[in-house]
Amino acid sequence: MSTALKTFDNQSKIPRLPIPTLENLAQKYLDSCKPLLSEEEFATTEQAVREFVQPGGLGETLQNRLKDYDKTQKNSWLEDIWLNKAYLEWREPSLINVNWWCQFRDHPLHPADLLRKPAPKGVITAFQVERTAGLISNMLNFKTLLDKQKLPPEYIKETPLDMNQYKSQFGACRIPGSPADTVHTEYPAIARHIIVLMQDQVYKVEVIREDGSRAPLQEIERVLFAVGRDCLSTEPEAAVGLLTAGHRDNCADAFARLRELSPENVANMEVIKTALFAVCLDDYAANKNIDISHHHIFHGFNARNRWFDKTLQLVVGNSARAGVNGEHSPADAVIPGKIFDFILANEPAQDPHGSVASPPLPDPVKLKWTVDETITASIEKAGETAVALIRDTESCLHQTDVYGSRYMKEVAQCSPDAYVQLALQLAFYRTEKNKVPFAVYESASTRMFLHGRTETGRSMSSESWAFVKSFDDDNVLYDDKRLLFQKAIKSQSTYMREASIGKGIDRHMLGLRSMIKSEEEGRSATMFNDKAFGASMNFRLSTSNMSPGKYFYGGFGPVVPDGYGINYAIDRDHLKFSISSKKSSEATSSFEFRNNLKRTLGDMMILFPKRSEVWGPGWQARHKQELTEARWLKTMKSFSDDYVAKRAKLVGKYANVAKQDKQ
């Protein structure tokens, strides 16, 4: 009998998220504001904070209300507040502003010609369908592990992590509403279908039989080809999915009108809401250059053929380059990242265990919409909004194998995450014309608490600002620069550790603000009305770590008009970055930032011993050999996987022949 822990066995052991103290808030808040303010401004802010947190003050009143509110919540005082304030009440488009993206590595057996010379627009390709079927099947394999609780619980060292976000991956969808949206999640998701989009048409595609049995890859390929044939031969329906790319109020009004127009529209929305996930089969391919091809996953160039409210939507172009566009409200990107690691590590996909060829899966069903002039106008308006947003977004990628986490740990002798944070701040400083301090956001996980999600890591500190300012100053000695580097590393690492154990300040401030009951109390909240409050939350550098990023690039849009959205992944000997910004801002340029980041990553090496002094003579040859062996291992695995797949098909084929001969 197995004694392995089930996926959710640790949930009862995980503590609730604590409410930090007002003293913790005051100290950390003032420390984070200090590099952003003049001495006079800081004195004003300090007075406003002290007044707010003083015994008997408004801060204490709000703190007590938050504690009382916590007692009424099943899992966490923050859970509903964060979901509503950070996501569901947001009225601007989810596209770029909220949704994240991941571009997958190319398939291990990807035909090179398909990338060099993609098929023409207007067709789907055999390998595109083959890869899509494999991705769908692997997604279902992961769902099976999750439903049977065979996914191992996760830990940080000995501390168990909350696994709740895995429950909101399949069958999940954001639902437009007014004044706020809602989000539909269920576990286990009981639907047997997905939705497949092609040329703005939406199809219900059953991928699990009524008896729960799984179909082989070839059968999934058959229904995907059936979608393509039907889409190319039937009259198109209205591009209703485009509504999800526009302003949320426009989307909510249009969906309400669609429900009024026909019961079939209502049924269609239920099909989409409960679908396990979405698949976008695009009849075009992006440029092979990943600086361009990731736009295919990010926004599709024009937001067509998408349903941006589905929590997970696979996107596959006719070159078979693929990725996922994800809606952020039910979960943070690290969780689906684990799913992608699984499905990509298992490419080429194999027929699922126990799959049977018959009976065949039902034919795809095209969703037909009843629309009127109001809906048509709303779709057009959403398209215009989306295109304007896309045209104003600039993004690019950077990958380097100059060094990775091994170098940072063994040579620089520091936290790899802290190292990258300082590199990003220095690159920003070199890009910024005014050379003024700037607020930095880094996502810190709070999954060691029940239903924990994230906290803000305020990575700009007095220590990091001192390091950034000194680096290009020839009057500062290298020994002093190294000392400033070490102090900055310690400051960042300490803040991130404190944020992860429930001692951050940004979610606490959100909770306190949510307890304000009147306009008079709002006016009396000196800390939140002070100039520094907005300045400290104007995160011009918004960052997220999705290490190791072995199988994909990730990214998101900037959170402020004059800032950058940067996702990064730190592998053993590689670094990956995605950089986004607004073209309309004269203060930002993603490509200039990338150039400065490249230079910065190289320049920072001067602070540390030569690698030969740490790793010994001949280290380059040894590392090169390690990389060569890793590539050979990867190649041999692909050959092995290909052999196993072909062997399984041949065994099945000849078994059927032998059976027929006996008959």
C-alpha cells in the first residue's frame, strides 16, 4: 500500500496568513519610501505615518476591523479582497494589462522547414494538428494526476506549500459583469470538452468520452482536422471572442445583451465557461524570430481568434510554434508554469494509458450566435480598443548563456534572484534619462500560507540605490562597489524573505484601506493621502521570477504607462528575460533597456574574481563538455521517444493484422 502523500494532504497543516503589525508596516514602508523622497518630503511622510499608526489612531481602528474580518473568512483575510481589488473590479482590458503569456520551446521533432518557410495564411498544417493533439492529451494527463491527487505536494525545504491554486486551472473562466466581473472555478472539473477557436469561430470539442475513457492522439487529431474543414467551408459566425479583448464594461454590457437575445447564446456561454481549457488554432504563423513570434502568444497581433477570459488557452500557429495566454485572476503564473513543465517535458506525446480507438469522439459542434446591431457595434469597439492597446505595446526578449545561477552562487556568492534584481535596476538606471529613484515591484510567493498567492517585494532600497548610483562612478573604488553590492543583496534578500513569511506591507495596506467605512475616514487616513503613498506604488519596474524557465519564455505587460514589465528565468548557466513597455511613453524603450541589460550583465562580472580563480583552470572546457553532454542527452531522449511512439503504433498495427488473420 502506497504511503505517498496526496496532492492536498498538507492543506490542513498550512497556517493562515497572518495580519502583520502596524509597527512592521510603518518601518518597512518608511524604509521603502526613503530613496524615493527628498529630506523634506520624507519628513512629511514620516509624520503622516506616525500619526496613522499611533495608539488610538485610525490605523489601529482599521487594524482591529481587519482582525474581526479575518475571523469571518474561511481561509484568509486577503483572498477575496485581493481577487476583487486586483482583478475582478479592474475595468480596463485584461489583454496585455492583466493576462500573461508563455511561449513554448519548439517541439523536439519540429520540422525545420516549417519554421523557415511556414505554410501560407489560411491553412492549418498536419504537424500543427499533431502537436496540438499532443499538447491537449498531455494537459488531460496532468488533469488526471490532479483529479486523482497523484501530483506530489510541493515544499520550500521542509515547509509545505498551499496547493489550492491547482484547483482553479481546468474548467475555469472569468465572467464579465458590472460593476465587477466574477470568476468560475470548479474542482474537479467535470466537463469532458474543450473549446477550439479557428478564424474567430468557436467549437465545442469533446476530448473525453461519456464513460470517462481517453482517446488516442490520432482520434484527437481527427476532430481537430474536422474543426478546420468545417471552419473553412461554412459561413462564419460573429467574432464574439473579440469582446473579451476590450474594455470590461463594454464586454459585460455585450454579454448581458447576448443572453437576452437567445437561449442558444446562454447555452454557448455555459459551454465556454465550463470547458476544460481553450485551444486557438491559428491559420497563420509568426516570424521565426522570437522577438516577433512571442507577439503571437502575447496578443495575436490583433486579438482575433482568442477568448481572453479562459484561464488557460493554448495557442498554436500553423508553423506549430505554440504557447499559452493565461487569465490571471484565478491563479498566479507559477502554478500553470508547473503544468507547462509537465506537458513540454512529455513531448513528443504518447497515447494516454488505457486509451481506446473506439467509439470515435463526437464531431465538433460549432457555436452559433444570435447577434444584433448592438452586439456588432460592441465587437467593433472591442477590436478598436484591442488594436490600439497592441500597437502601443513594445516587447522583446533576451537570452544569454554567459552565466546563470551557478556563477551567481559560486562566484558572486549571492542569491541569484537578488543578483538579477540589481542587474535590472542598474539597466533601468542606465536607460533612464533623469537618473531619479524609481519604485520596483517583485512578486513574492506567500504559498506557505493557506490559499496564499503573492506579496509585493519592494526591491528598490536605499542600499540598492546606492549601489546603482555608484556603479558607473569612476571615483568609487571597486572594493567600495563590492561592499555596496553586498549590502544591496542583503537588503533585497531580507525583504523578500520577510514578504514570503507574511510580513510584507502592500497587501496589509490594501486590507486596511478596504476597512475604511466612510469618506471622512478616508480623508483622515494620513498615510494613504500622503504624496509618498502613490509614488511608492508607481512601480516603473515591475518584475517576476519564473525560474528555471527551461521549457518556455514568459511575459506580461507594463503596469504603469512609463514603466517596464519584466519576466525573467534563471537557469544553471542561462538567463532569459522578456521586456515590455509603452511606445507612447517617451521615458521607456524596451529595446534600449535590453541593450543596457546585456551590457550590465557583462559589466557586473568585474566586481567578482575571475571564474578560473574559483573553478580552476580549464573550467571553460569542462562547462562546454557539460553543455555538449546535455544536448546529446536531449537528442538521444528525442530519438528514444520517437522510437517508443513508432514502436507502439507498429505493435498496434500488426496486432490488428494478426487478429484479422486468426479470424
